[in-house]
Amino acid sequence: MTRPEITDKGTVFLVDDDIAVRRGVTALLSAAEYSVETSKSAEDFLSKLSSLDLSNAVLLVDICMPGIQGLELQELLKDQNIELPVIVMTAHGDVPMAVRAMRNGAVDFLEKPFTVVEVKTALDRALSMSRLDKTPLQSPEPALLDKFEKLTPREEEVLRGIVDGNTNKEIARVLDVSPRTVEAHRQKIMLKMGAASFAELIRMAIALNIDGNYLQ
Amino acid sequence: MRLALDDNDGSLTDQIIETVDTPIVILGPNGSIKRFNPASQKLTGYASDEVLGRKVWEFLIIDEEIDGVRAVFEKTRGEDTPTHFTNYWKRKDGQHRLLEWSNKTIHDRSGKVSYVLATGVDITDAQATKLQLSETQAYLMSIIDASPIAIITINERGELQSFNRQAEECFGYKAAEVLGENVKLLMPEPDQSRHDQYMGQYMETGEKRIMERARSVLAKRRNGEQFPAMLHVSEFKDGQPTFVGFIEDITDQKMTERRLKETQFQLQHAGRVGAMGEIATSIAHELNQPLTAAASFAGAVSLKLKKAEYAGCEDAIELLDDVVSEIRRASEIIRQMREFIRNRKTAKSLHNVNQVVQEAATISLIGAESEGVKLETSLDDDLGELQLDRIQIQQVLVNLIRNAVDAMKDCDEKRLKISTAKRVGFVEITVEDTGAGISDEMKERLFEPFATNKEGGVGIGLSISKAIIDAHQGEIFANIRDSPGTVFTVKLPEGAYDEARNHR
Ligand SMILES: Nc1ncnc2c1ncn2[C@@H]1O[C@H](COP(=O)(O)OP(=O)(O)OP(=O)(O)O)[C@@H](O)[C@H]1O
């Protein structure tokens, strides 16, 4: 029994240099009823860009590829004023890269390997944004600011450390506390900010324009 | 009785006086010369008739001794027993000779002094030799005392016979305190208790335990402190057997050695960790891709099974969730490994750059591969200290030096030049070889992980080096040139790190 490929959930342009990843993610997204268009490189994607329908679509791109990299592709699209929400895929734990992509205008990031729930949440959010055609990164919502103000100075420091891509251990060393204390702070921050995931916390921090350059 | 002495009638006595090799002078009761035998004439250069009738102290005695000689003459005159005296004679040509005299008074029948007979031995030369000997001895003693090595001698019972200044310094005893003591006092246990046995064995069997070859031992200072020492024992016979021990305190040497060993160990460790880090980073990416694909496939199947037509597959869906979570775990392990390695942030402190470089060179050149390599160092004395992670920087230098040595493996001329120089705002370290140069295919990928053309090479040395130098906000590059050989340059900024680090 075959089902229609195109559904109203939206289109995902998947760019990844690894064929197994392309096949696997395509299978996953198809099963989740997205339509998927794959490219094996940024160059490949750009070459077919003109023939693509970019409405109700999202670009899911690996950040680390030979040739034009994910971040560069994002830049190129921005330069061409192409309104396409971008989700970058990073290696697990490569927060600095993710943060850079988010600053650059990516709407979200996914750490590989991801679960069905994670990828669906991210895609749906991005697609809804693409439909509303708005970028939430310009000015933080007042509610977010309120939450942020509830953080203690220590928690704020920890948050900056996290956004900067540091591990608990590194933050612990700079703040001269134990990694466990940092982890406790981290939990509190997530709670106070109402962030469901780490990616969401990062997203919020970026929306708040928290500049974390304090560790380097 | 008239003695046969004053008539030249050829009597036996007379002949003896005339022919003997010993200066004999016969004085009258008032000290005037009555007889001056040929030996005396020969010694002084005066002819007999030049001196007869004159008093000895009027011309033969040096000024300082005139009083002494007269006193002895008086004493001799008054006594029966012979007297002895040593004094100088002033020769006719002004030279002095030292003579040892035996004087005897000869009385006449009535008991009056008729003559004083003086027999002399010329000891000038003997005295000079004696003097020279004692000078030589003093000279040798001062050499022994100046020796930077402790020198002690013991007799066959182990009793200390001499203890030079360095021994005093080294052991903390004064020579006077220990001479005659048993040498065991300078040893810690178990040697202390065994030493008598060692000596006894040697004396009996001649079996040498430690003789004639240097070996490293523990010695004991007065305050009980033990220290590593090189000991060399020799035997010589001075009537009875005597043993000389040369003892060198090698505490400092040991410390330098230990520090080098430690550094070497730390470097190896850092090298392994660094290598792991590079590999982990590469693996993290390479392995994450199939893991992502697998998790996605599992997710896809799980989604499909949730469709109505597959009702009753809840078990399978749960199992697939397990698959995904195990995949996540695998990925997490890789992440942790990479993070653990990345976390080893530089631990910088002030270090003398030249010392860091020198140590790295020493460590790198240990081993057979570096045989035949001529090392030339040119270190800038103005360099001073720099904030750096010593082990990491040495790791870079060891990499560069080993690469250089490798590159010269098949070259006739193997010259390695390591230089440091102070430049404006930074310090420059260069490692230059006369090797084969960097191959074309290598040029572009030089600092990339897994770029190697060596058999058994992993190709991460330079990529780790680059990461380390980046962390020090420095630069590393190779001068690619046409002529054979390669120059690697490392630039380390002065102070840049500090500002960055302390800016929290
Ligand atoms: N001084 C040099 N002269 C010539 N070629 C060099 C020199 N230094 C490095 N190379 C080249 O660069 C390559 C990479 O060096 P790198 O130190 O990264 O790894 P490697 O020495 O090959 O292997 P390993 O990591 O196992 O030590 C070497 O294989 C060699 O071809």
C-alpha cells in the first residue's frame, strides 16, 4: 500500500553528504508524513534551488560537510534574501557550532543522532514560522525577559557559559565551584526559563542576545 | 800529651782528617781555627792559610747565627759530652751551605781545653729535598682538598685515615672528628652493618665487591640524611693496604634526570591524550553519521508500526525505542570522550622559554633514530619567561624535532638547528632540518589530521601541534622552500594569553 508523498505537513530540504543519513532521515520524515527532497551537498542544493517550491518548507542541513558548509549555505541564502527557515544538524554536543548557526539566523539546531520527537518538534516549529513569515530572533518577547530577570547572577553566569559552548566542567573551573553545582544551576535555569530542551534554552539565550564571550 | 793532630807527621789520624769527605775543623780554646781540612776548604772555597788563626764567627758564620754559634762553642768548651748544632756557613763566594755539626772538646792532661773538634755534614741538599718533599705533600694535599669529589682513605680495618675538605662538606663531619672512626659511619643500613663483612671477605679472598668500578650507592650525612652518590674505591699499598674512596654526591644530577624523565612521561601522556583528542574528533563525526542514519531508520520503522494496520506491535515499538536510546548512548560516549579531551585546557604558567626548548630537544634526541644528527642550538638570552603550558609546548617541539629527524633519515648531512629569538610582541622558535623537505602532496594537508606519508605514521602530530599553538594564540607554519630541508616556525605572543584568560 502506498501513500501520497506530498502531504500538508510541509517540505523538508535535507542536505547531508552521507548517503545513509539521507536515506535514514528520509525514511523517518516520510513516515512522519513530511515530503522530503534530498541533496548530497550545498552545491547540489543550490543548483536545484530555482526549481524548488520554497513555500511551507524548511532546510535541514548538516553543518559539517565538504565543500560549502552548512553555515556558508545559510549565509548564501540570507544574502540572496531567500526566506527559508534553516535547521542545522550538528555533531552531538557541538554547542559552539550550533550557537553560531543560531546567531546567523538558523531557527533551530538538531544534535545528531536525533529522535522522532526532537526532529518533529523542530520541523513543525520551523514550518509554522515559515508560514507566519517571521523571525523571532530580532527582539526578545517581554515574557522571556521577565523569566531571564528571575535568574540569580550566578545562574546568569552559568547560562552565559553554556551558550558559549562550555561543558559543566569548564564552567565549574572558571567559577571555581564543583561541576555538580553547575549542573544544579543548569537544572534551575531550565526550570526558571521554562525551556523544555537544551536546544530551546540556547534558542532563548540567543533571542535574549546573551553574549557569552566571557570564558575565552 | 801532644796530639798527633798538629804535627803533620803522617799519622793515621792525620791521614783520616786529610782525606775524609767530611768537613773537619779544629779550633783552639778561644775559637781560632787551628786546622781546616781539605773537605772544609773544598766546601768553603777558602785555602787553609786564609783561615788559620781566624775565629770562625768572624767570617764563616752568617750574621743571624753568630750569637748562636758562639753560645754553642762556649757550651762545648764547658762540657765533656759532644754537642750538636746546625748552622750555615758562608762560603768565600757568598753562598750559604747548611751544616750539621758534632762538636767535641779535647782536654789536656791538666783538664784544660786544648781543642774543640767540629765534624760537619753538609745537609744543604738533603734539606732542600726535604723541603721540597713537604712542599709537594702540601701541594698534593691542597689538590685533594680542592677536589670537588669527596676523597677518603681507610686502612684494612676500615678506619678513616684521611678525609678531604669535600668529604667534610658532603658528609657534614670535620676531618678531626672522624679520623680513626670506622667508615661505616658514612653509610646507611643495610651497608652499615655489612661493611665489616665486606672488608673481611675482601681481605681474606681478595674478592672485589665494589672495587675498581664506580657504582651508585646511598651515603649518609651527619644529620642522618641519605643521598645518592657515585662511589669508586681503589686500593694501594703503603706498607699496609689502604683503600681510597672517591665519593660524588649526585643528588642534583639525579634531580635533573628525574625531571627529564617526568617531563618525558608527561609528554608521552600528553601525546597520547592529544592523539586521542584528534582521533576522537574525527571519529565523533564519522561515527555519528551512521548512528544518525540507524536512529532515523529505527524511528521510521517505529512510526510505521504506529499506523493502524500494525496494531498490536507495541512490543516492537518499545524495542525500537531501545534501539534509538542505545544509539544515543553510543553517541554520548563519543561526545564525552571528545569533551574529556577537549577539556584539557591549557594550564599555563611562567616558563623560561629557552629551558623549555632545551629540555624538549634533549628528550626528542634520546634514542637511536636521532643517531648521527648534529644539533645546533642558538638561543636568544633576552627571551626570558612566557606564559605557556610547558608540556603542551614541549609536545609541539618534540613533534617538530622528531619530524625533522625522520625527514633526515636517509640524508648524508643531518643537521638540526633549533633557535629562539625575541621579536616585537612575540617569541619565535624555529626548528630547521637538512632533510628531504615536504612533499608536494603533503604541502596542503600538512596540518590536517591523518595526513601522513610515513609507514606506521598516524599523521596527527602536526594537527595536534596546530591545535596547541592556536590555544596559545600563536602561529605555526612551515617554510616550504625549494632547497632541501624544512623550517618550522612557532610564534608565541607575549602576554596575549594572560589578558584573555583573566578576562572573566
Ligand atoms: N621536517 C619535515 N620535513 C619533511 N616532511 C615533514 C616534516 N615535518 C612533517 N613532514 C610531513 O608532514 C607529515 C605529517 O606530519 P605529522 O607530524 O602530522 O604526522 P607524522 O609524523 O606523519 O605521523 P605521527 O602523527 O604518527 O607522528 C609527515 O608525514 C611528513 O610527510
